[in-house]
Amino acid sequence: MKHTIPVTVLLLVIFVLAQVNGLFVLDYYIDVKESALAGKTIVHQEAYDQSNITVPVVENESSSFVYIIIALLLGTGLVLLIVKFRQRKLWKAWFFLSVVVTLVISLNTWTFRFFGDKGVSALSLYGITLAICCLLAYFKVFRQNIFFHNITEIFIYGGLSALLVPILNMISISVVLLVVACYDMYAVWKSKHMIAMAQFQTDEKVFAGLYIPYKRKEEGKVSSMKKIITEKIPKAQMNLKKTTKTINTAILGGGDVAFPLLFAGVVMKTTGSYLAPAIVVATTTISLALLFYYGEKGKFYPAIPFVATGCFVGYGLFLLI
């Protein structure tokens, strides 16, 4: 088993919460029922206006995977340059800005849903949300607080999905998943540059994804003792064991959380059903659980191929119902 049972369960719980929050956010920005009937994305424009962001527009949702793949390649290239030249300040600044933007988009749905009809102006609600997001991002990036790090991870991907799901359909998200799954396998097992990026981020304690340090008990034999002790204690009793605690880190990359959410979001707006994405979340969670169960500790695995399989299996199960 790759991690201890409590840590594995915690990773899976945070993963599920991120998926559920993402769908909650998307339901605020996208008219799910109308999008399914129209065969294209119908957004709630006022929701995007509240977050001060522009709704992404593409002429053909089926070809939008091209833009996303290009953006992924450019982003990965920039991160590799940051890793190569150890530009810690640049990485933290970029990460801080990304966290603030995605948190605002995500948390705005909560503040406006629960306080929008309480007589508070939209500008005040946005200002409060922005202040909270900046504070959370500060503790996540510059104070490197594990609690704030993982709490914010639950909300970040909802903001990202609100930007990308409107330009995707089942064809484009399927292509994106397949391409990214192949790339993930190459980057982890062949070139290993994904491992280098992960190690750089964990060293800096500014990691794009779930991050849980923990202690695992390890057993080892006492190899030697002083001669005076060996003379007094029989050899049969010298085969002693000592228990030590080593610091391990359980991580799950941001893409491993984001891409299944994008798929579930596209499934939701395509089918007009809330059951369909729920099934996808369940099957992707099971696929991750199997990866953690059969994975070996200390080894890196590309998670996207596993969650992509869970995505397609979940959608297939919904179509069979």
C-alpha cells in the first residue's frame, strides 16, 4: 500500500470534496438544464459578472482541446524553466496569483448564494470574498500551513472548472483526457520531469495539489552493540528490533484532481443530469483508491491514466442506466 490507511482515506475525502464543490460551483455559473437542451453551453452571465471575469468563448467546443493542450504545454514549459533555474520567488508569486483568482471564482458562488439576498451590495460581497481569498492564499503560499493548503485545494478547482468547462464538450474533454494520460505516463515513467517538478514543489512546500506529510513506523534490526553488552546477553536475544518514524509525503497532483472534475462538469452540462457526474465522481474515486492500494510506497505513479479510466467507466455506467 502506497500510504497508511488514515492518510489514504484523507486524500480520497479531500479529492471527493473538491469534486463536489466543483460541481456546486459549475451549477452556479452554468445553466445545466438549458445547456443540455440547447446542445451547447448556456451560462449565467450575471454570475460571471459578479466575479469580474469574462466568459470564455470558442466557436467550436469540439476543437477547444487544441487551446487547452497548447496552454498546458506552455505552462509546463514555464514551470520546468522555473525548476531548472530555481526561481523560487517567481514560482511563489505565480502560484499566489493563481490561487487568489481561482479561489475568488469559486468562493463567490458561496457568498452570493448565501448572502446575495441579505441586502449586501454585490461590490461589498466581492470585496469580502477577495479579502478572504488573499488571506487564505497568503497562509497557503507564504506561511506554508498544511491545513490551509489542503482546505484551499477543495475550492481552487471549482474556479478552474468555471473557466474551462464552458468551452468543452464530450469530444474535446475526452481528447484532453487521453492526451494528458499519455503525457502523464511519459513524464513520470520515461522522461521523469514530472517527478522533478513534484520534488521542487515539495521542497519549496508550495505544491499544486494535495499535500500531506505524515510519519510512518519502520522496523529495523539493531546491527551492533558494545562488546561488554554482547558478553552478558545471549546471542539469541541480540536479534532485537527498533522502531523508528520516518517522514513521508502523500501527494496528489493538481491535474489529478482538476481533469476528472472537468470531465464530470462536462458530463453534467451535456446530460442535464446530476446523477451522471455523481457516478463519475464515484468511479474516479474508486480508481484512485485502487491506485493507492496497489501502489508501492516510495514510487511515483501517473494518476491521470487511472482517473481517466474512472471517468469513462462512470460515464459508460450512466449511459447503461
